[in-house]
Amino acid sequence: MSLTRRDFARTSAVTGAGVALAGSVGALATAPNALASTETENTQESQDIHGGVGYGPLVPDPKGILALPAGFAYRILTYSGKTKLESGEFTPSNHDGTATFDGPRGTTLLVNNHELKGPRAKWPHPVPLTEGLVYDPAASGGCTVVEVRPDGHVAEWVGIAGTSTNCAGGSTPWGTWLTCEETEDKAGQNGMTKDHGYVFEVDPADRRANRDPKPVKALGRYAHEAVVVDPRRGHLYLTEDASAPNGLLYRWTPPEGFRHGRGKLRGLAEDAGVLQAPKCFDSGGTFVDDLSRATKIGTVYGVDWVDVPDRDARTTPVRKQFADGQVTRARKLEGMWWGDGGTYIVSSYAREESPVQHDGQVWFYDPKRRTLTLKVLLGVNPDPSVDGAFDGPDNITVSPYGGLVIAEDGEGVQHLFGATDRGRTYPIARNELNIGTEAEPEYSEFAGVTFSPDGRTLFANIQTPGIMLAITGPWKRQKRG
């Protein structure tokens, strides 16, 4: 049933522009360059004024890897070209999306995407073509599974190989990982021998379940970024990182009678369920063509869902199958995380291709109310080379200590940063590994931010060269503001 414009206008008049979400992150303010926010200075002085939000200033790392607040420490778990898999090959490069799972005998299991695009010869350390786990032998990407034992021992093995551009993804309520291909390459393009642009399921606990990889074609073929599962309704929500035109948010509704579970998605027919894209409108009933139109935190849009004509994009990319006025788009739709009864959705930035420019948005979709609410808005960073401001949010997680933890994929200095329930932002880590030159330094993005199941360890990746880090310290519940 569609959410009519009249229904949405009436709901907005009753609830106000900010939809109240009990226990949610709330209407987050942002960094010093924020739009439509107040009291957003990100200095030590402002932290003192705001009651000690965060963990204090970052301390430079003498090893040149990771700056952290005093009292915190990190450990390198995997390092591409240095650490090795159980099979003897080096850890693949270009770490990206990651999730954690409880493993047997007190272990923690992590599934780690490797965002490697194109032919294998292009990369020094592609994902090894492990027998029985290969989708397309020409492709470089895939996932590895990392096991951290109680005694600190780390093991790593291939979960899936022969996939391409494995970017983000998402964990499932039944304990598996959905890895997303951020590409639209077909067989014969870019050296590939099979079509790409799909979602695959990886089981971290059962190696046999990963044999003979099969794409979940029911979820569509496009430049996938991330995915979350609504544990109550069974819907899957997916982001698309694409341009010309801008990408889309998608919702997949399972077929009647379908019950989720380990391995069930790979058994679906290619046309199972319904794949849809959003059509948003404001409280006055006006259609919203692009999410960048929102220039104030707390903006709420009603959402209707429009069927995708050809989800496998046999002749036309999915996002190009819609005419102007049919769907709502957004630039750089990236990370997602389920929490607070809905999903948080990141748009990393918008430039000339979008109606309004920004350096990052985080939205919250409430499936019960069918609304999108703008939670975080970052204005365009005037000088990314200067430490202090945050821009380009990418992977995201809901923190067990309140608020969000966000991985930065912007320009210049790169951070992990937190945002409290009421909008105070604070740094958690800074990448100090210079992969450029002394004269022109360059720092890779952070990715794969996720907490351990017990909440004691924050895992994160430095994408280039490919480093998985475990961060520990005096975590504390963050004040609401």
C-alpha cells in the first residue's frame, strides 16, 4: 500500500519535522563545517564545554600507523603482502566491508571484503582461487574469513573468490555475510568471463556452505554497495554507488511464504520477490528528485516504492530504467547498518552532478512509518588537508556505547569518528600511514568499521595497502549531548 501524500502531510503535522525514535541516534549534528547544525566545534575546548564527549585528543603513533586517544591501543590482525592465509598465500589487498560473528570455542570470526576490480594480473595480491570457492576465475576480488582465538592467535582463509569489487555488504540475523559487488561488468567486459554486479552469501562458520558460489540474482545486478536485513519483516535494503545518473536505494520484498535462514537466499529463483526503488516527497506533497535537496538536519521525507522493470539489467542499467520524476536518487550511496528499528544509510558526498553539494549525509529509514529522516549533514570541507573536520562518511556502525561510529573516505586526512545521540562528534582514530610522498602525503580511507560481538573491540580496516586493525581501550557510554 502506498503512503499517500495526504497521509504523510497529516503525520508530519502531528509529529513535527523530526520523527521521534526512542533510543535512536537522533538528529545528529556534525563536524565544524556542518550545515544546519549548532555547537559543532570539534576541538578539545569544545569537548570540555560539552561535558567530555569522546575520548580526548588523538596521540600521534610513533609507528606511523594509527593515532588513538590516550589509553587506547591497536593490534594489526592482517596486512596485505605481509601476513599469510592458512593456504600459504599472502593476505589479499584492498580491505573493505567487514562484520563480526561469534565463533566456536570463544573465537571471533570476521568476514572481510577485498575491493579488487578487473583482471587478476592487475593486482599483486588478489584473492586466491581456492578450489570450489570460485565464481569467475578471471576476477580478482572476494572475501576472506579471519578467526581471532582467545589466546590471540589469528588465522585467515578464503570465503569466496572470483568475484569483483567487493565493497561493503552486510551481516544477516542468521549469522552469515552478504558480500556486494560494486560493478556492472558483464561477461566479456574488463576481462570477465561471467556477469558481475551481484550479491553473494558467505558463511563464516561453515566452509562447506560456501562451495560452488551462486549469486543471489533476485536482489538485482547493479553497482551494489551495502545491504541490511529487516529482521522483523524480512525485507532487504540495498544501496547503489553509481553516477550518471545518481544511484538508488532499493528494497527487496521476499515472496510469500519465504522464510530466511542459512543458505536460503541462494536457492531463490532469479525473479523471486519484488525489487523496488524509492519515490520520496516532502510534507507538502512535493516530489523530491534527489536526497541532496535536504539542507537541514531533521528533514523528513515520505517514501513510496516503485517496482524495478528489469532487475538483471540485461540491456539497460537498473538506475537508467527510470525516467525523471519516477524515483529519488542520491550520489555515493554507501554504508548501511540496521539499528533502532530501521536502517542508517550513508550518502558520502554530492558535487556538480547533484542539485545541492555536501560532504556527507546519514539518513535513517523507518520501515514502520515509511519515512527517511536526515540525521547527519556535513558541509563541503574547504580544506581536507587540515586535521579537525570530517567529510566523506562511508562504512558505518551503531555503537554499543551510544550513537554511531563512522569510517571516513574523504579527501586529505582520514578518521574514524563518533557521533553521539544528540549530535556531538569526536575523533576515535586517524590514519597516519602515508602512502604518498613527504611533499604530497596521501592517506587511504577507513573501511569495515564494526564492533566485536561483546563490544570490547572495534575492528576497522585501512583499505590501502590492506590492513585489519583491532582497537581496544577504555570504551564508555557517550553522553547524549
